[in-house]
Amino acid sequence: MKDSVAKETAVNGAESATPLRKQAEEGLRKAILSGRYDAGERLKERQLMETLGVSRTLLREALRQIEAEGLVTLVPNRGPVVSVLSYEDAEEIYEVRGILEGQACVGFVLRASSSHVRKLEGVFAELQRAAQAGDVLRTLELSSDFYDVILEGSGNKVLSSMLKLLHNRIVLLRRTSMSEPGRLPETLDELTRMFEALCARDESAASKASQHHVRQASRAALRIMRQRQ
């Protein structure tokens, strides 16, 4: 009887650990991407355990996942720190991002359904309102949603998985580029051109608008990174 109770407790414990770990992963990921922790800042286990409400074991499992996503680096004799993207890292990420996102826009034009277009219209309307109100953080969140719809509508699973691997680092770089004064209205103008080309099913214009947006974002982010060096 005791053995069966122990087994049931162990099974229930394993089942409950999964959502708790996922919750810890999401909380930690959101905190880093939102800028709560600075690049290079050490993440203190005790503080994180209290903030996220999880055990040391679950926290360490969550940290391993976040490390695999490139957001955290485990430094010997120091522990986990928020990853620092180098200037060279940023150049390479933007180069790959420009190619992949341009192709995603082509895929959207060729394969997106009318429901995808309606979904894109809804997200863009929110993004436009946030940008016009000067809400940078909300604009950043909606930019991710905007691209998620484009990827979904592109119908290319390989392309989607490749961009998702870069997603967190792209978000970090977006935050950097958007911190440049005057960059928010420029971003809205660039995304508006992309949106209009996608809705018009103009393959060439959508690809060009996407790549232009990435180039401009790259220039802004790299300028800021040079100034910080």
C-alpha cells in the first residue's frame, strides 16, 4: 500500500514539475528579453528562486533551457550571467535574419490564406497604435507577433524553425536598435511598407521592404554597440 502511494506521489510530482519548470523558463525568458536584467549581469539563484517561486532543481533546469536559447551563459566560478552579444555576433545575426525574413515574406505572399492576412491586419493595427503612442516595449512585443504571423502564413516549417532558433537574440537586438532616438517612427514606417506589400501580394516589394527594414535596424543597433565599446 505504501509503495503504491509513494509511486503515485512520485508520478504526480513529476507531472506538476513540468508546468512549474515551463513557468520558470517563461518568467526568466521574459525578464531577460524585457530588459529587466542587463547584458553581463549575474543571475543570483536565491533571488531567482524567490521571484519565480520554484526550487533550486527546477530553476537550474530552466536555466539550462535558457542557456540553450543563447540568453544565458554559465561562467566558471561566477554562475549564470545574461549573455552579451558581441558586435561580430550582431553582424552575423542580422545578415542571416535579412535573408530568412525576406524569404518568409515571399512565402507569405505565395501561400498565406485570407485568414492569415486578416490576422496580420489585426496585429499590425495594434502595433501601429503602440508605435504612434510611443510605447517601445509594446511595439517590440507586437513586432514578434507580426513576424510570427508572417512565418505561419509562409507555410515553410524549415524556415520557421531556423528563425525560431535566432528569435531570442533577434529580440535582444531589436531592443538595442529601438533604443536609438527617432528609431521608433522609422521602424513603423518600414513595417508599414512591409505590411502593405504583403497585403497586396507583391512578392518583390515585400522581400525588398523586409530586407530594407533589417538593414536599417542593423545600422541602428551596430551604431549603439560601437558607442558602448
